[in-house]
Amino acid sequence: MSRASKPYTLARLNDITLGSFANVPPSETLNHLVRYLSTWSGSDKFFTLVQYTLKLIVPYLHLRARLQHRAGIRKDATSQVAPSLASFASIISDAKTLGRFWGLLPIFQWMISMERNPPPTRTLHTIERLQGWSMLGFYPLEHLYYLRAHDLIPASIPSLFAIFGRRSKRISLDANRLILWSCRFWLLYVVLQFAHLREDSKLLLTRQKNLRKGKGLSAEDKEDIRNRWDAFWNELVANTANLPVALHWSLESGLFTNDVRGF
């Protein structure tokens, strides 16, 4: 009897300990989060949110430390946590830049597909073409900046004429100029995205009006229109948030005096 109960007890203990996740119900939220973070775009947006949040918290912590020091609440006028958070934000920024080294591949894919399956209007087609070419300027310059900033490539490289045996000056790779022009191409994309969203809203309003004039809006039509408008407003908010950051990095003097920036 004791021999029969022993394996049962061990199996039961196994289920209680190693199989404890049997008590955790499936979560659609977890499934959605895994799907979202498994994509390059999703993980990039997530880390961007974390990075921007940290960059907003750091100056607040420094300000709070100074105010508490003046009030006699604390000895030091600087925050001990802020430098660590700033360092973490810098690591995230560096990792995001490295992760964008494959960014040209989906751009090529998008531009090839666009010419075979063009957008519904000529205006949208032109806007997306310009956006694609702006990214063809943004990514290579950013890659060169990253490599130069980490001293992975020399400060100057031979020009293309050197391939043909001609004597020519070497091309200087200034990291600051590279990132400046890279971000100017990004700024162009962001500005074009506002024009894109304007055309999107026109198409959505036209579709909504045509459905109402015809058979009316069914439950499926209402759900589809609602989802499209939700996506539109989400994109508008995200693009509006990107505009000051892109503008800051596109100017030699920048817009912000503190370090609330980075991409």
C-alpha cells in the first residue's frame, strides 16, 4: 500500500510545483502582447515609449532633488537614481539604432510592392513614393553615423572615383553631420505622413458617406469604420509626437535645452 501511494504522492507533488501554471488561465492580453512585441515595429514602439518616459523622468528627478535640497529635506542636490535611468535610456537608444540596421529591407519590399499594388489615389501614391525615398536617405546615413560614432569605421573613406584608379579626395565621415542629415530625411517622412493622414481621412469620410447613401451601415461596416478611425487617430498621435523630436535632431542648435530627446 505504501509503495502504491509513494509514486502517487510524487506525481501529485510534481503537479503542484512544476505544473503550477495549470492554475493560470489563458490570457488574450498576454497573447496580444507577445504578438505585438514579436514584431520589429512593435518592439521598437515599446522601447521608444520606455525611452521617452525615462527621458521625461530624469529631469524631474533632478528638479525634485534640488527643491528638496533647498528645503533642507535631503543632503545632496542631485538625484542618485537619475544617472542610472539616463544611462538605461541611452542603452535603449543605442539598441534601437542597431536594430534598425535591417530597416532598409522592409523599405525595399514596400516600394516594390507599392508599384505593383499602388494606393487608391495618385496623391497617396506620390506621397508614399516620396516617403520611401526619404527612408532610403535616412537609413544609410544613420548606419554610417552609428558605425562612425562607435569608431567601427575610419573618419574618412575613399570616394567612388578611387575604384577607377583616379586620384580623388577622401570623403570625410563626420558623425554629427551624418546624423543631422539622416534626421532631416526622417523629418521629411514625418511631414509627408501628415499629408498621408489627410488623404486617409478624406478616403474614410468618402467611404463612410457612400455606405450611408447605399444600403446603410451594417454592424460589420460600423466596426470596420470604427477600427479604421482608431488606427487613424493612433497614427496621428504617434506622428505628432515624432514631429518635435525629428525637428530637434534636424537642427544644428536643436529645440530642447535638456536631454528630452533621442530616437
